[in-house]
Amino acid sequence: MKALIIDDEPLARSELRRLLKRHPEVEIAGEAANADEARKAIRELKPALLFLDVQMPEENGFELLATLGPGVPAVIFTTAYDEHALRAFEFGALDYLMKPIESERLAEALERAEKSLAGQPAVTEESVPESEAEPLDTPLTAGEKVFVRDGDRCWFVPVESIRGIEADGNHARLWLDGSEPFVHRTLAQLEQRLPSEIFFRASRSQIVNLRCVESVEPWFSGSLRAKLKGGKIVELSRRQSRLFRQRLGL
């Protein structure tokens, strides 16, 4: 993976270089200390991966990404500030590493980058149609992890550990083991990203993980009621109950 380090702090760039020496799968193509240098380096070096600081003089990391247009490389944010994490993932970042960067977290981020970039052809500005210039959320697999936030706590959870999702206005809440974090995505947006082999739309307001269904019972007017691990009860609409039966061969 050809990578570019973008950070206005020389010591931070040097430390990241040191950590990356343990990862021969990464080729450090160059460094940039600000947005102008980064744009030039991206054009000339065509890196597949950016290690991008958030706080930089004149233009921050988000402002830089907004100017790149189509063909943006994969991004791993590196920063000392956790308050930007949610926005980073809204930009489609692969990971968000807090300084000082821990070697274990870096290894996890690189593993995600390898999986994301594996088998993908090189993307250039010329190869992306104008109609596809806007960033799109990529589909998730059951084994991947997603970023969630609950108050001041930020963490990653495996997709397959999400028991269900419930609409909350124009956003949604995830049903996890012991918490229900709020995410800035609509239920429809999340449904598009989740692996369809394990997630099922139970109703207009709920999605369930089929692997977390413990029991199912008949309910009113031909509908069904499902109990999930952890005790959540979900009522399936009549139409979705028919699809649910077909899906599970009931």
C-alpha cells in the first residue's frame, strides 16, 4: 500500500514513520506538512492511503478532503482530538487513530486498509464519472467493525454483534450488548450498508440481526413477534412476517 503522511508536526510524522517500519506492506511514498503540499503530493505520487492529521494551519484535514473531488485515496485520520471522530467517519475514513498512536491500533487500522483496498483497481480522477463524484458508503461485511459513539465514549463494534437497529427521527440507535448508541444515519442508509445475509428489515422502524433471534411466535393478523438476545421484543409487520417466514423456511 503506497501511503502519504500528512501532518504539520515533524515529530508526529517521524513517529508514524517509525511505527510503519514494522509493516512492510506499507510503502511510505512521501510526506506533507499542509494542505497545499498534500494536494501536490497526491497528484504526483497517487497514494492509495492517506495518514491525515485533522488540525493543521490554514486548511484542516476535512477541508483538504473536500477539495480533492473524485478519486480520493483511502484515509486513516491521526489526531490528538477525539471530538472529530464522528465527522471523520462521515467522510468515509477507514479508521481514527488517537495520538500518541499505539502500535496495536495502527496494526488494526492497516488490516482494515488492506481489506478495503484488496482487489480494487487504482482510481484516478479521469476514471471516475462525474455522476459518481460524491462519496458513497461502501457495503459492510459481518466480520468488519463500525465506529459508534455514546456520549463521550467512542469505540468500534463488530457488525455481527449489532442485535438490531431502531429508527430515532432521522437517525438511528444500535442495539448492542449493554448500550444503545445513537448514530447519525437513517435506517434506510444503514440498511444499504449492512450485510443482507444476516440483517432483516422487520418493520418501517426496525432492523434485526437474524443470528440474534432467539424465538418467534405468532402475533395479530398473521404477523409475528420475535425475541432477540438480550430480551428485545420486535413486532414484524404482516408483509415482513411473510418474507421472514420465507427467509427462514418457516
